[in-house]
Amino acid sequence: MVRNNLLRLMSADSFGRLRDQLELVDLPRAFELSKPNEACPFAYFPEAGIASIVARSPEGQQTEIGVIGRDGMTPASLVLDAGQDPYSIFMQVQGEAYRIPCEAFQKILEEDRILHAFLARYAQSLLVQSAYTALSNAVHHIDERLARWILMCHDRTDGNEISLTHEFLSIMLAVRRPSVTTALHMLEGKKLIYSERGVIIVRDRVALEAFAHDVYGECEKEYERLIGTPP
């Protein structure tokens, strides 16, 4: 009955340990799943919606370094026994998730080494995603970066509509809003997407992947190698 891929693919014994303490909750847009440098009260396994991992500089500059949907869980710092991390993790597209108190979750991880190893592989896949995001930000044009980001959101969304504003895209891609508008118009001109008020509609997934070229696909392959077929 669950849609989260980690809950689906973990062993029946491991899921049984978690099941009684999982609570399904709604996650509105902008809801903060964990705050920088603070221990979080809950671990979340998203069923729907998209969360962003956002890094901020001391002067307030910010950019997205990771995307989490029904493919994963958050915060991965719990799996790594790090306690907390310096990032903000919040919902960019509203949804819902199963949550479990962190104290109970960590106790289960200590007792279930198979589950711990499985989720550690997910943490590795998230690190790979962040690495390829850094690479893309450094060497790829905004048009290609936007195409990659749309594809990653599409992977984690039902249907072809993604609710996103230009302002939010500019934060996620660390560019000015006019650059986002220009890039969206370019993808629209190639008939890859439609862009309406606060909504991006994927029109041609195959052609969008072809346009993204080597910007998209490597971290997705690593996820499949480490975890299994994505949802």
C-alpha cells in the first residue's frame, strides 16, 4: 500500500519494525522537514511531493543541492549517525509522507543492521546526486540545467504537471529570474514543455532527455544500482 520506494524495497522484517510507528502526514508547500544545524524530531519517507535540500551561505546566497521525493527519505544524516546537517530541507511541491520519531528510528537502525546498510546505500546515492548537481552547475548552460531539474522533478511526480514558480526556479538553479524565463521560453520553443502560471507541463519526455544529454542520467543509474528500480 506504500508508494515510497525505500519502504517498498526494504525487507519485510525491516518494514515490520517501522510499520507500527509510521504516521502518514500532509506536507504543505514550504514546510520545513529539517532546519540547519538542528536535530530534527522526525524522519520522513515521502509518498508524494518533492523536497529540496538547500545550502545557504552566511550572506544569504542559496542553491539547491538535492531533490527528494518518493524515491527516498530525509534527513539522511540520521542514517550516517551525523545527528544534524547544515542544510535546510523543505517541500517545494506539496505532498505527503510517512514520518517516524527520530529517536525510535535511530533505535531501529541500531538493532537492524540490514536496514541500516540499505539506507546507507540510499545516502550514498544522494551524495552522488549532489556531486552531479555541482558538476552541472559548474559546466552546463542554464538551459541544460533547467532540463535536468525538470526531468528530476518529473521522475518524482504523478502525471506531467509540476507546480513551480519562476522565483522558486531561480533559487533552485542559483540564477536570476530573467535567466529562468529565457530558459523556459527556449524549452517551450523546442516543444519540450509548456510553461503556464506556476506550472510546468512536460510535453515530450524523450526529447527533453535527449536535449539534457549528459546532464541527466548518471545519478539515476547509481540509484538503480544501489537501491533498485526507481518508482
